[in-house]
Amino acid sequence: MSNASASAARPVANRGAITACVILAVIMQALDTTIANVALPYIQGSVSASADQINWVLTSYIVAAAIMTPPSGFLAAKFGRKRVLLVAIAGFVAASVLCGLAQSLNQIVAFRLLQGLFGASLVPLSQGILLDIYSVEERGSAMALFGVSVMVGPVLGPVIGGWLTDNISWRWVFYINVPIGALAFMGIVVFVTETKRDALAKLDWFGFGMMSLFIAALQLFLDRGEQLDWFSSGEIMLEALICASAFYLLIVHTLTAEKSFVNPKLFLDQNFTISMIFIFVVGVTYLASLALMTPYLQTLMGYPVITAGIVMGPRGLGTMLCMFIVGRLIGKVDTRLLLVLGLGLTAWAMYDMTGWTPDVSQWTIVSVGFIQGAGLGFLFVPLTTIAFATLPAHMRGDGTGLYNLSRNIGSAVGISIVSALIVENTQSNHESIASYVTPFNHAFNAVAAQGLSPVTAAGRASLNEIITLQSTIIAYMDDFKLLMLMSLAVIPLVLLLRKPKAAPAADHSAVME
């Protein structure tokens, strides 16, 4: 049966059911990127972890997903896309239950790694299915729906996680995946047809190993660098050496091997290459800002966990609204203009956040969060569309894996960097501010007269608390400024994006067979 006839024979209801099932699987995976954010203080207490260590609960999941995303195409070709998708959902749900049962930091980090390993293939395989079952004309709207499931999941995570933590237990931020995963699993069993298996499909194990080693070493370097004082530690120097060596070997192998793990021909497509840079920055700025907002609201502003989740929720409304609007504008408005608008809104939101203090109003948090979410809505849909617009159909499988890898690495690197900068800049700011607290500073004498005298123990404790608070606020401002500058820095790259001369031909065979 030809692709055209197969497409015509497929009932419309069947396509809708397939869309619903894969979107549900993607939401489940995307939700777990940040659903644990608001529960981190509670998890930290339960597993007796330090403030630095507890971030591993977030980054371990993202890193594991980043490592296992590119082999998704090989696994689908070797064992069948439907089979791989079902195993991924079942494994993800099982790992979620284990996370909820964890009793120590090592256990929860290990189970989060397992979660990421199984969940990695959910996004690229689901994206591939949607690209295959929708025509070229319908892909803008399909990618808008896919974008909502990928990016609104992390936005809704804090809201749902806050409610579950406040009303039941932090363990339920993981148990919630059981009913969602069960529905997605049953739907895929019933509605999705299996693809042909390629018994001759092979994986470039050396390339995969070097890429995995590079990502793992990079993440360990970033996560533990601040704690071990960076290059004064032998462990950090070793991790940096492994990271650099693995990256070098990966590049050389990719350029010289007959069939490498990373297809170098993908980077000959200018749109795809630039889009990978864009999605990396989106991962850094968006998820890193979410990781910053949770401790800012709960620690500095004293918000209860449920309130913190609710005020972060409007980001999702902005994202959903703009994604559906942009989905209808694709093809009618130059996608490059949409990207500039999205980056501009993101940069403006970050600029506003550089002036925040713990006295900022809830309305400001909500409105700026909505604008930031709107910026993402103007970014994700046109970016996903233009990334694959000029890519040949037979390269889409490898392309989706690499594209999502870039987003995951950006997310993990962003969270690690801003977390390390918070600690480092807080200490630096504390030292700088404390240098002015001397008997020779006449401006300080008036403050000292109000019970903040450095002579008494109580006065010193109060002074230290105030200085630490101010130092932390400035550190957050610096992080938001960094994210703003990153958003502005990539805007010139929009000029390098090209309009596709012709839309690529639809390839429905992967789902129809």
C-alpha cells in the first residue's frame, strides 16, 4: 500500500486517538522535569541532603534523559517504535514509584537517573509520530500542540507538585505518573501500529560512549565544582580532563567514521544547526529561571509551597495561549519575526526580574511570569518548525533526537550554572557588604544604634542575617541578568535562518506500516 493510500485509509478518529496518547506520554515525561522543584525542601529534609546536593534530584534526571535521547532512533529501528515506546512508558512509571519509595539521597538520585533513561525516548518518538501522521499543511498546528505538551509540562509541574506536597506528601509528585502512564500505555497498545524492524540496524557504540562520557563528566564538573572549590580539587580536574577528552574524541570520530553515532550531515543544514543553538538557549533560560524561582519564592519571600506553585502557574497560560496563536500564524508570518518577538519578551521578563526584591508584589510575579511564558510560546513552535523545514525526511529521526538532546543539555547546564553562581556570588557579595560594617563607617553608626551593634552577639547575628539576605538577593539579580544577556545574544542568529524553498515531502510510512 502506498503512503498516500495508507494516509487516506486511516480514520480521522484514529489519528486523534494516537495524538492524544502520545501527547499524554510527553506530558508525563515533561512534567517530571520540574514537578519536584517545589518539593525539594521537603525531599531535602527527608533524605538529609545539603542545599547543593539536593539539586542532583533535578539534574540527574535531565542528564540521563540527555544521554539516552539520541539513541531513540536506533532503538525504534531495531525493535520497532511502538515496542520501544511501551517499554519506555512502563519503565518510567516503575522508576517513578521507586522515587516515591526512596529513603536516601543516593536512592532518589539513582531512581531519577533511571527515570531519565526510560523517559528520554518519549519526546523524540512522539514527535516523530506526529510529524508522520500529519500532512505538511497541518504540521504547524500539530507542532503547536506538541510544544504545549513539552513546555507546559514543566510549567504546570510546580503548581501540581506544590498542591500534592502541601496536601498529601512530596512522594506523590512521583506517584502521580502511575495513572497518567497507565492511560498512555493502554492507548498506545490499542491505537498505534508497529513499524517495520530493521534487523541490520547498528549503533555506533564508541560514538555513543564518548557522548555519554562527555555529558556525564560535564554535569559532574558543574554540579560538584562549587562544592569542591573548582580546580583546586583533584576530582574536578579529572572530570574536566575526561569531559574535554571525550568531546575531542567524539568530534574526531564523528568526522572520520563511516557511520558515526551523530550524523554530521545534519549540521550541513543551516536551519537545523542554528535551531539547535536556539533550543539550547531556550533550555538554559527557561528551566534555569524556573529552578531559581522556587527557592526565591519559598526561601526569600517565605511563600508556602502551594502559593509558590500557584504564582508560577500563569507562565503556562502565556505559553499555551501564544503557542496556539503562533501555530495558526506559521506560514503566514515570517518565522524569524516570531523568534525575535519571543526572545525579546523573554529578555524583557528577565530584565524586570533583575530589579526584584522579596517585597515584590504577587501581581508582578504573575504578570512577568505570563510574559515570560508568552515569549516561550513565540519561540518553541516556529523554532521546531524551521528546524525540520529543510531537513530531508529520512534524517528526521536522527534530527529529533539531536534537537531534544540540545534542549536537555541546555536545561541541565543552565540549572547547574545558576545554582553554582547563587552560592558563589552570595559569598562574594557577603564579603563585599561586610567590609563596610566597621566602626569607621559613620553611615553605619545610625544602623548600629538600632540594635545591630557588632559588639554584641545578638547584634552580630542580626547583622549577619541581614547581610546574607541582601547578598542572596543581589546574587539572584546577577543570575537573572545573565539569562537576559543570553536571550539577547542569540537574536542576531535569526538573520542566518533561511526560508525553506519548498516544504519537505510528508513521510507517513513509519506509522502506517
